[in-house]
Amino acid sequence: MAITRLACCLTLLSTYCYFTVLAVVLRSNDNSPWTNEFESIELSCLIESISTTNPRIEWKKIKNEGPSYVFFDKKVSGDLENRAKIREPATLVITNATRSDTAKYRCEVTAPDDQKSFDEILINLVVRVKPVVPKCSVPKSVPFGKSAELHCVEDEGFPKSQYQWFKDKEEIPEDPKASLKFFNSSYTLNSESGTLKFSAVRKEDAGEYFCRAKNDAGHAECGPQKMEVYDIDVVGIALGVVVVVLVLLCITVGICCAYKRGYFASQKQNGNNYKAPAKGDGVNCVKTEDVGRGERLTGELLSQRHDGSDGSPRRLTTESPQVML
């Protein structure tokens, strides 16, 4: 019985070894490698077992738009051309990685002479990019007790940057209660968006602020910017409003007095620009010059009438001229 069991075990073991030898098997030292931008990286693809002496090796880059060849027909192609090479037996070495190289890569080996003629492994490569100097926005002056927002933005870093704020070269904690220096401050800090918001600034919040953007590849900082906190002069504002009201009141009174005294009359009467008054019922109006001329002529005629030779009044044969309308 024991001999029979031993024979069965040897048979199974020999069968397993037979199919293992006749099968292509791949493995990788690191299925999730990473590197910093402009550095080199190896995508490990090791052949553990194979019988075919000249297998076909291919590398494909897989992104959202679909797979594309990186190594095909024993030469590097695509966007890795002149930047990559194959290290025997099938490892892909990228000598100058860029952010566009972040993707999944598939190593495929085909061995026609093997019982299991095909195998593949998937490798996820991440190229980390150091942040650039972030754009910081700090208000120059804020009234005491009012709200204020400080912003920090950086879009180049990969993975996405995290943000830190500093006041007078000391890091501001996300929770103000975690530090005695910022214990009474009323702010919220969002390390994801880079926003530092004060709900009500205090005199102690004045100082120099700068922001740091960081990720696994490194960090970058903007220059310090000063924020001042000033008091609002309520008494001065009230006095200013009173003065403005008094000035407007004086101007209004002056204009009313000028109207009453006739300084703003639009027309003046004179001898050359006479405006006749309204004509009443049964009354004829004449110009002043015509009336004077008629009175002088009537006086002369009357004097001639009383200047007769016998001293008696003379009858006029000529009618007195009528006053013309």
C-alpha cells in the first residue's frame, strides 16, 4: 500500500514538473513602481520558466484611450522611443521618465514551443511631479472683526499637492485649538484646496503669511506677504456724515434765498424789449412814444385857436388828429 501511494505521488510530481517546464511563466519584482520626473525606472518582467528559445516579447501602454505598443518587433516605439530599452530577458527600462509616462504597462511573452504558450503581467507606473511655486493671495489690510480669506493654488504637482500655511515662519495647524499661539484664532484651514479663512480677524492675526505646496516628489513655497489689521473709526465716520449733511443743508438754503431775491430771473424788462400788459375790455393801449407825440400836436392846435387877431378864439377848420391805435 505504501509503495502504491509513493508511486502516485511521484507520478503527480513528474506530471507537474512536465507541464511547468513546458509553460511560460512570468513574474515581476514590483507591480507598482514609482519614480520622480526626469529620473530612470525599471518595469520588471522576469521569465521564470520557458522552453522556447526565442520567445516573442511585447510591451503595451494602457491608458483611457486604449492600448498602444511600447516595444514591438524587437524595438522600442511610440512616445518611449529614444527614452527606453529592453534589459534581458524582458525588463523595460525608461531612462528619462515624464509625467505622461504615468499609466499601466503590460508585458506579454509568447512561446510557441511551450505547452502553455502565453503569459502576461500588468504593472502600474506612477511618475511623481514636484510642485511648482504656488500662487498665493493674501489681503494687504483687513478691518478688525471682519472676515478674510487667503488662497494658495498649484496645478503642476502629481500626485495632487497638499497645502500648508505659515505665519511669521511658524506653521499654522489645521485645528487652532492644537496650538497655544493660535488657540483664540477663528480660522478654518483646508489643506486640500489651500484656503485659509478667518471668520473674524484679530489684532494678533496681523503678520507675514506664506504657503507651501507639497507632495511625495517635493515641495515649493511662495514668498511671504504681509497682512495688516486696522480698527474702524466709528466716531470719525459719524462726524464726517454730519459735516456732509450740514454742507448740503447750507447749499439748499442759499439757493432758496437767491431765488427769492430774483438772482435767477430769466428775463428783464427794458424800453427796447417791452411786453404789453394784458388788454382789458374797452381799453385801447398805445405805445408810449405815440401818446406823447399826439399830446404835443393837440397842444399846438389849441394854442393857435386862442391866438386870433381880435383876441377871440378862432374856430379850427381842421379836426384834431386822432390818437392812433
